[in-house]
Amino acid sequence: MTRDRMRHSALAAIAFAWIFGGVAAAQGHSPTQLRRFVDEQVGGIAKLMVPAHDTDIPQPRLANGSPDPQFVITEAKRYLGKQLFHDPIRTARILPEFGGVLATRQTASCASCHVGEAASKAGTLLNFAVGGEGRGFTDAGGNFTPRRRPRSDLPRLRTTPLFAGDALVDELPTLTDIYQFAVGSPARGRKLPPPGALLRTGRLDALDSVARNAPSVIGAAFNNRLLMGGFAGEPDDAPGGLNPFGFPAPESVALLLLDAHRMLEFQSAELQKFATYRKLFRDAFPAEAAAADAKGDLNLLINDITVLRATATFLRTTVTRNTPWDRFLTGDNGALTVAQRRGARLFFTPAAQGGGGCYTCHSGPMFNKQVNDPDVAGIGGFVEENFYNVGLADHPLQALNRVARHDPNFRDDGRREITGRDTDAFKFPQDADAAAAGTLTPRFTQPRGAGSPSGLGLSGDQMDDLTDFIENGLYDPAFVRFDPESPTRMFELGATDVVYSVYRPDLAELGAIDGRPASGLPQDNDDALSRRDAGLEFLDVTGKLNVARIDSHTSEGGKRREDVLRIANVSPDIVDTHLLLVVQGLADRLEVENASGFSAAGDPYIREFLADGALVPGQAVTVRVVVHRPSHGPEITYAITLLSGQGNP
């Protein structure tokens, strides 16, 4: 290319960038233009901002507008609620007469199905609390995959397990009850005839799993109903209501789940045993502490109601404040990439105008309200307008309900379970037949308007931009990993929560163990697989695996030897999480070049990241062991011990 042609091309490129850059800015792709556009779409961009302080998060108020003391947000209540949410000590309501297995007592928590790394949802199709095992595994890139399944280390209860190798199976989904006078009730909240004998119940059987997916709890404070059918927060006089105290949604959901997940009526006695919890409850509930002292009755302080009030406070304060989007809203022009800004514009552009129309359902702080939802003290006023039949598939565990009810046509009908209205069938849906119901909403089938083609009609590039905005522009790493510089708090118990020796010496003096909840149990789950997932213990699997050296060669004049080992699972059991090859018996001055670290005993080990977090029977992996020795060093000999677990052995 000649110099003149190069100059001409450069000028043309500048002109192109100027012209089309101006068009992009006019279309709202610049930060300033985009803020102005979003502001117009939602009626004020401040409506999208998460309150900077917990005390400004929506909470129930008295008639005079002041916060209701019963539900007021305090740091002491939030801290206690977070401890309770992650502590397995509470799942003590195990009743063998209904199929409960005592070996599963105090092994699960709220966080068994609400996992921080999965944005506080389960991240799996089937969610197992009590009766489950495992939490998840990381791959070589540090990516976390949630993985919890029915226990496999107990005597098998039935001949047909849910999955290969499982000992426990669901008798009924959690929330399903079978009474003597009725075929069944789809939820605990269904209004029933005068009480009859409770014959079978999914709330107390061997395996705690709900026939709906565990949702995220982020932004719970901004909703007046929670759970997929709106069960939590529904008035008690509704056909499917169960809210005897008239609680708002966060307290209501906490009460419902105490009953559903093996805690109600049994947890208080367990919590009262710990000086750490006695102090935390005193800090959080001073009036109740005074009443308990006056009457010499600790039950007035530590009971199901104070537990749920603290838990609800934690749920209300589960927000993110430091996503790129949050920073963009407050004026940081560089917070979003160009692609993410394009995606944000699509998010806030109505579908009929060529956008995604996402904001019509996802507006307000944490995108938890519809754009036209009237604000009621920070909580949306819409109720029925928030429930839609979008034609999703039925949950696999509903098959158990069909068997238990002797009704092969039973389907989860969503909000109709709560309201009793046929017009609410399959809102929210969990059923493949929902698309054929008369309640299917065109808001999702024809978002661009009546008579238009189905779907949004976005191009591949537009979908990429929209996805980038949602996945990355709305992601806050501090929600997953502790960051002392971030205004967002980690969802799991982080350093400031459980390094008592530094941050809470008052609890350390009472026996709190660094790194664990106030009871001293492991965080979230206390089963063997979860403890291996957390790096708290390791399983010696040497006897389950066959190690064969399939290649070996030396280099550097005999100073370096590389052995290639084939490690095969010759047992009928799954080897879980990471496989650790602990190299033992090395003479002094010999080093394992590719060691991942050293065990507590000082032996080098090599970490093998297992595909899908497991080495199944008959499967094999190939691992290299590279040993270096100095000149005239000792002979290279060693033995291998194989461990299953994550972390450092």
C-alpha cells in the first residue's frame, strides 16, 4: 500500500469512527447517554440503586412511619442470623417414626441449598439438605461446581436408590403430607379439615429435598412475597396461606422453612447449649434477654421466633453493592465495558422497540421489581401481577407426589396452590403442560406484541452483549470471596464472621473456633463428603485404586526422572473431589518438581483435578511424578498414598 493510500485509509477510519461513534453515543452507548436513557425508562435512576447502609434497606414500619422494633435491622441481628443460616447445629428434628435417619442429625443448614458460589441458590436441579452429602468441587481453573447428592455412606433403606450408590431416597418431597383423611396436600400451607392422623410426611423423612428449585435469596427485602408460588408473606386467611403471626415475607419464609427443613421446635435446645450463641442472642435481642433474666427462663430469649427474626434480618441484608452496574449507577464511566453498555441498553429497551424488555420485570434495586410496581416503603406493591405462567418444565421430584397421591396426572400448579384460583394455575410454573394451559402469558411467548413473531428477535451479537451485561456487569466477586475493601459482604461466613481471635475476641473467649460457626460444627454441612470438599479431612483411597507405572525416563544425566502413572478405580465406589498423590519415602535431597504442596507431615503431594469431580468405577487418570536429585544424590525411590479431598492434607 502506498503512503497516500495509507493516509487516505487512516482518514477514512477516523471519519468512520467519528460518524458511527457519534451514532453510537446518540443511541445511548456512551455512559452519560446510557444513564439518561435508563433514567427515562424507569422514572429515575435512583430507583435502581441498592441502599448504601443496611438500616436503609426496606423493613416493616409502624403506622407513624418509624421502623417496627420487632423487625428493625441491627448489626447484631444480622450477624446472628448469618451464623444461624450457615450452622448445621439447628437440623435436630429427626424423627425415625416418619423415616428420619438419626445419623443425618445436625448435618445440614439453610446454606446446604443456598450456596454463595452459586449466587445463594442451589445451582443444581435436585437440592438435598438433611440426608444429602457434599457441597461442590473446584476445577484447575478455580471454577466451582455445586454438587450435593443423597448420602451413600449409610445402610440402604430401600432396594431402589435415587442414584447409583445412594443409600437414602426420598419417600415424599419435602412439604408434602399424607393424612389419614386425605390423599394428600401439596403444601404445609393447604387449609385442611379437622386434624387427622399424619401418616407420611416429606418434612420428616430420610431425605430433605423439595420438588422445586432452591431460589436465590439476593434482594429478598424488596419483595412482599417469596417462594415460587408466593407462599411466604401470603395472609393466613388465603386458601393456601400459613402465616398465623401475619409476618412479612422474610420472616414468613424463615418460619415456613424452619418447619420444612428439620429445625422447628428442636433447634432452640441445641442453641442454648453454647455460650457463644447465648451471648449472640443477648446482643441481638436485649429486651428478650431482660425478660429471660427476670423469669429465669432462657426459652424467652432463644426460641423459634427469635431465630426466625434474626434469620430474616440476614436475608434482608443479602445484597450486592459493588457490581460494575452499581458503580456505573453512581457515576463511574469506566465501570461497564462498551459491550456491557450495549447489553444494558438492550436490557432497558422494550421488546417492541427491538430490545430485550428485561427491565419490565426486572427493575428496582437488585432488579427484583417490575418497572411500574408502586413503591411501598421500598417494597413493591404488586402481588398477583408478579406471577406468570411461562411454561417451564415440571420438577423431577414431582414424580414422587404422583405415586404418593395415587394420581398419575398430578402436576405442580404453582400459585393456584396458594390462592385456590384456577386462573392462577401454573403461576409460577413447574410443569411441561403449563404451556397448554389457558393461563400461559403472551408477555413471554410474544414479547414484541400481539401478532408479532415469537421470541425477542435479537441477533447473535445482541444476545452476546446482553449476556455479557447480565453475567459480568451484574457480578460482584465479593459476594463469593471475602474482600475487606468492598462494600459487599461475602454470603458465606467470611473472615470477619469467623476469625474470632481477630474480629470477635469476646466469642473466642467463650470457645468459638476460628473458621467455624458459633457451634463449632463445620460451615454449611457436616457430612464426610462435605468435610472433604471443605478440606477439613481426607479419605485414604489407596486401597480402591490401582497404580501402574506405564512410562519412565531420566534426563539431565540421571538428575531428573519422570514417571507416568496410570491410576484406575478398581472399586465399586466413586472417588470424589480432588485426588491427592502423597509422595512418601523420598530420601533427603530429593525433590518432587511438580509438587502442588506439602502435607502436614511434610510430604510433597500432587493434586489431580478429577473431571466432573469424580473418578467413577472403571475410570482411570494419568499423572506425572517428576523427581529431581542433585549430583551423586541417593537413589530415587518412593511410595504413593492416595487421598480424596480438597485443600491441603
